[in-house]
Amino acid sequence: MPPKRPAPLLQDSQLSLFDVAPEITPAEPGAPRARRELVLGQHRIGYELKRARRRSIGFVVGPQGLRVSAPRWVPVTEIERALHHKGEWILRKLVEQRERQQRIQASRIEWMDGGTLPYLGATITLMLAPAEREVVWDEASRQLRLPLPQGASAEQIRDLTQAWLQARAREDFLPRCRRFAELLGVSMKSLRLSSAQTRWGSASADGSIRLNWRLIHFAPAIIDYVVAHELAHLREMNHSPAFWDTVRSVLPDFERSRDALREESIVVQ
């Protein structure tokens, strides 16, 4: 499927890094930094220019916007010529980053009575239930009843809910790991939960697997993909064609879940 053309997705004429994320540390102490603008198509683009010891011009589009790294001897006119050459790609990536930030904002959880959050791909509702002695999961009504008084703080609600989610994550992930380990013919030494902000999982050559507990928010097919992906690394510690063939051997349509995961954001806690 061809990529979506970016222009119709833009709501205004300027995409700038100036109002987004943190400062970018220069590659070298005292390295010059410049913030510039240019027009690509009908859009005025803000970008950061870093001069560095390199042989070519490099582009990175991330949460902070467009960053350009260029050799010190390359004139700005040549840098902007290169930006125009890559203009369609840059616009598309900036739109993708904007949409990702919007998804992150939309995924923020309100830790309150009646607040909602995703659990195994579907929405559940938080309910304060002072009469309960422990957390109660009512699957029929999709309510998570918390033994907290009315007026409990957001921190109390968050901490109790996250503790429940992490316990459910371990209960859910472990059988999946065992099933896929058997299918793949690998030996999993241990499973640990992580709270990483940028990684869904990792695998070590000794058979140790780490999975982000926040995967419990996502649909089972996505969790299966991450589990199979990490366990496949116990056979192929790379992302070679042989690795993807290994994943495909247990998940023939893994691309669908992989693409869905790329559209997800770690739920903001």
C-alpha cells in the first residue's frame, strides 16, 4: 500500500520543533547550534542544524521535530537543497510524529472514580468501592473495583491499579512465553517485567526475557507478537531474514500485529 500523502493531513502551515520536547545535547561540547526555517511545498518547517564531524548530511525526524546534522564545510544552501530533495519524506515523518504525540495525549489516564483505561485491548472502568477488601475485577461489567474511599487521591488510585495490572501482566505473559518457547524449541530461563519507556521487550543469549508490563493494555494478538519476537531472538540474535522466518513459523501473519504495535503508544501513566 503506498504511503499516505502528507499534505491533506496538515491542519496548519507550520510544523515546528520549537514547542515540543526537550533540549537536544550537542554532539560535542560547545558545538554550534542553529534553529532555522525553510518552506517545503506549502509548509514552513522549523529545524535544528547541528554541525558535526561527518562526511554527509543526515536527517532525523523524532518527537522533537526535524534535526539536521551536516559537516562544518557544507554551506547552508546545499543543506537546504538536500532538505528539498527529501521534502516529501520529511513532511510525512513530521505528520507521523504529530499523530503519535496526539495518540500519546489521548492515551493519558485520568486516575479517578469512573476513569477508563485499556486492558487487553478493551476499555475498563475504575470504580472506587470502599466496601471491598481487595481489588475486584468484574469482567461482565468491565469494572475494576478498588477498595479505596471516595475522595482517594489520584496517586492512590494509580498505584493500586498499576499493582493489579502488573500482577495480571505476569499471569498473562508467562503462559504465552511457555507456549511460544515450546513452539520455537527454545529454552526460556526467566521472565522479568520492565517499565521501559521506549522498548516493549528484550532477550538475552542466556534465555532471559524482559517484557514491558504495559503490554497488558494491548490486544492479545499484539502481546503474542512481542512474546514470539523476543523468544525468536533465542534462536537468531539479530533481525536477519532468518529471524523473521523464525517469527513467521509461529505467527504466519505477524506483520499485522507488528504494524498495529507501531501505531500504539505506551499508555501515559
